[in-house]
Amino acid sequence: MTLYIRHTTDTGVRAGFSLIELLVVIVIISVVIAITIPAIGGARDLARGTATQQTMTNLANSVSSFRADEQRLPGYFNAADMNDTMSTNGLTGMQNVLLDLAGGPTGDADPGSTDDAFLTIDPGTGEEVVVNLNLVGAQESGLGGYFQPEGTDYIAPEGKVAPDADVAQLPELLDAWGQPILGWVEDEFAPEVPEEGATIENFAQVTYAGMGDAVSRFSWQQNAGVLSSPGLGSLQDNQTEDSLLGSSETPENLELHLAALLGSPADPVDPSGDLDGANVQDLIPGSSKGGIVFHSAGRDRIYLSRDDKGFRQLGGSFIYGRYFSPTDSALGENPWSDADGDQGQIDIIDEFDDIVVNVAG
């Protein structure tokens, strides 16, 4: 059967095209759309990645300026308070950092004020500060001004677990995909990781509970509000179940994953005190990648997603020892091997779509 689309030309001759020709045109258009849409999506993700990287670089520069002025890492509440087992109200490391970098804390407001711009912020340890949101980004001395967040990128995210009402209203700095940028802040006053007899808890742990004075360099607790969220952001991403840092992971796995994320590949420690012939499964980071590590979930919106190609490339094992080759006893050049045993020079974090920026301590 032939379908004719009829019209009359200037010469009076009727022209048309067949159904087959119409179907061919439709197929061609479909192919073009199928090629174009992923390309557009890829270009958008590339632009978002560039924008997020720039934001994190600006943050890193702000940290360096703050440290030069104040001789300490930014963070209104100290790391011990943020990492304490009582810090369960949702206040995150980045929010704490921005209280210093972007400003907001003030002693001038009445803590009982009903003005929505005033929030009483407490990490859960009994220490609190009144924050005036109108002062965020102010340039005046003593009010921050090291970093000026964009209004559209500095909002309270949807779905974040924050039991405290005021903390729930405190904005987070979002990446270009709409997820909070995490700030992992090292406890500068924690004991150094020993070269002999070290355990993973000397570097990272879930909370400081039960450790007494022997606290670790990092704690998962300072970002618990984000990583305990089963429906974070506009797309309701399940950080609890899908992230290698999610709250559904065992404490042991969380410690191992934090060590892989935050530990410096240049400073491995073996519990035996001797790196010669060390088992890479036993290696522990002796130091961090930076005093603060900024961390964006990246394109998939999940922090170190277990569905990321990087996790598959690592054979489902995300540990600090993946920076090293089991055949390299000296560990000096830090060769990496994938699940198939193929070696190369690579940062295992680069295998994920997450964006990580380290700031020197």
C-alpha cells in the first residue's frame, strides 16, 4: 500500500511520498535524538563537574587564607565536638567550616528571637552559637568573608536527616548536581598514628565513643546527617543504602572506607612496624591527604556509590591497601593493581565519579 501526501505545485503536478519514506524519516529522526540526548547530558555533566571543581578550589583557597590568619583550620566547633558520639543532630563538617569561612555567628542576637534569620546551632554537646543568616558572606572583620556562597547553591537540602529544628534550617553548600559538598576535617590534636601497633581506629572511626583520650584523626560522625539520609536531594538519592559511606554499612567497613578516602598513599603504616613484605590488606594510613578533604558525590549523586564503575574496577574491595600492589614489598612507588591483577599508577578515588579536593593541614 502506498500513502500519498498530496499538494499542488505551481505547474499543477501532484507530488507525494510513500509510507516507507515517511518511516525512514522517522527512524532517522529517532537515531539523531538517541545520539543527541546523551551528548547533551554528557555536556551538562561536564559543565557541572567544572563548576563543582571550581567551587571546591575556591573553598580550598579560602581555607588556606583562613589558616594563614588564624593559625588553625576553620570550624567554629572543634573537631572533638563534631566527632563526638553526641553529635547526632545533623550538623555537618561543611556547615561547621562555613561558620568560620562564610560567617554568621554573632553574640548580638537574642537567642530567643523569633526572627527566622537567627538560628541557635549546637553540635549536640551543649556548646551553642547564635547564627544570623543575614551575615553569611559579610566582609566585616570577625564575621567571616573568606568565602561567599552563591544563594542558589547555599540552601537547606531536601531529605537531610537533621533532628534539631535549627540545624535543619541551616544551609548546606551544594554542588552543581544539588547534593551537599562534604567537609572531612582532621582532628589536629588527635595523637599521631603510631608506626607500630597501629589500628584502623587510630586514623578513622565512626564516633569517639569508648576511645577515651585515644581519639582518631577522622570520624564518620561529622557527616552523619548526610550519610544517614535515605532520600537526599530533589531526586531522593538513598545515601544510607547506596553509598560506601552510608549508615547501613558496618562500623568496621565505614572505618576501612574512610581510610581509603582520606588516607595519604605516601605514608602507609603496617601494624608490625615493618613495611618490608607487608600484607597490603593490613596497611593503615599514617597520615591524611589533607587537613580538610572536600568531597562531592559527583554525577551519580551518591558518595562513593557501590554501583560506580570504580567499585567494580576495584573488585568490590574499597580499602586503603588498594593504593598498593601485593607484589611490591617496598611500597615506595605505590603501584596499584585492579581486580584482574593489572598494575598501573592510579589514585583509586579517581576511579569513582566523586570529586575530591584535598587541603593541606
